[in-house]
Amino acid sequence: MPMQVAIVSPEKEVWSGEADMVVARTTEGEIGVLTGHVPLLGVLVAGGQVRVTTGERTLTVEVDGGFLSVTRQGVSILAEHAVLAGT
């Protein structure tokens, strides 16, 4: 069952939709989030990546700091700066 994911920066919404898994590098290490993950708040590292898997496709977003929030509603990534890799 997919979860809702939103990746936003102060400038714009970078990506949103349903995903099967989110992997992000936080100050505590790399974390993988699947549907039903316990709620948490993590601090993203500067110069890190967030990988979002939807089916067989993986989307990579380059982020410079920010926060990852996991709730029952899904995953929100609030990045100081974020851009889709390859764009």
C-alpha cells in the first residue's frame, strides 16, 4: 500500500505523489521509510539525497539540509534547497 510523499523547498513543491519507499540521509544516518513506519522527525544533511521509489521507478532529489517528517498521513520533506537529479 503506497504512502503520500511531498518534497518541498521554500521556492516550490519539488515532487509529490504516492510512493512505496523513501530513503533519506539524516544527521543520525540513512533511514528508509515504508508504509506504516512509526512517526519521526529527522534532520537532513546538507548535500544529501532523498530517493523515492514508486513501483519500479526511483526518483532522486538532491537536498541541502532541512527536515524529514513521518506521520500516519505519509512523509513530508521540507528542504532548504531541493532539485530533482538530472534536471
